[in-house]
Amino acid sequence: MPGTTQAKTNHRNEYQCTIELNQNGKYCVRVRAAFARNGWVLPVYFLASTFSHSMRKLEEVLQFLQRKEERLWFWGVERSDDPNFSEELIREAGLRRDRRAEFPRQSSNVTLSPEKLVPAALLAPVRRGLAHSIDNGRAAQAAGN
């Protein structure tokens, strides 16, 4: 209709990524995947022993989530006969479901078209942002001691 404006629909998946050191000195990387095609969110996390390993694993995780979106949605949202099946799907990528309600405000984001590969160059700003948040966390921790 002439004269009407339609809201622009975002047809891209968005991944919010955060990292923090846990009490055991491991890096906990949280990813909140918002899939545009089906309008659903999958919060996951994984642990890594070093920052470098956590960044390599993050790239693998983003590739996995991009490739398996439809399968994860079907088993995660449509609720199969076996509700634990979706948990098994994410475990094959070394992930766990993140059941925490709040997501940190400071995050690094990646936005991609569904089913596209994650270009390594796109992750450079994410790595810098996550490294910066770890450095800030260490400085705050040192100031509190």
C-alpha cells in the first residue's frame, strides 16, 4: 500500500558472545544465538583452559550453530519425544545449555546470514572485544583484592 512503511525485518542470525574467568581459572564462554528464520534463541556455553583455546573453540561453535540451525530448532523448539535429544546435539559440539536468565551487558556480537560460514576475519573484532573484557575483569579483580 502506498504511504505505509513496513518494519525492516532482520533476516540474520545474531550471536552475542561473552567470556569470563570462573573460580577454577577456566574461561567460560557464553553464546546467545538468536536465529532469525524461526525467531528463537539458544543460549549455550563452554569452558576452555586458555584464552587462545577458547577463541578457536568459539569459531568452531559458531560454525556448528550456523550449520545445524534447522536441526537444533526442530529438536529444541518442537520438543521431540525425547526432550534430552537437543541437549545431545549441542554436546556433540562440546556445548552445554546456558540456563542463566541474565546475559552480561558487555558482549561482542557477530551477525550472519543463515547457513553461511563464519569468515575468520569477522571474528577478529570479537576476539579483541572478548580479550578487552577479560583484561577489564582482571583489573577489577586486582583492585578488589
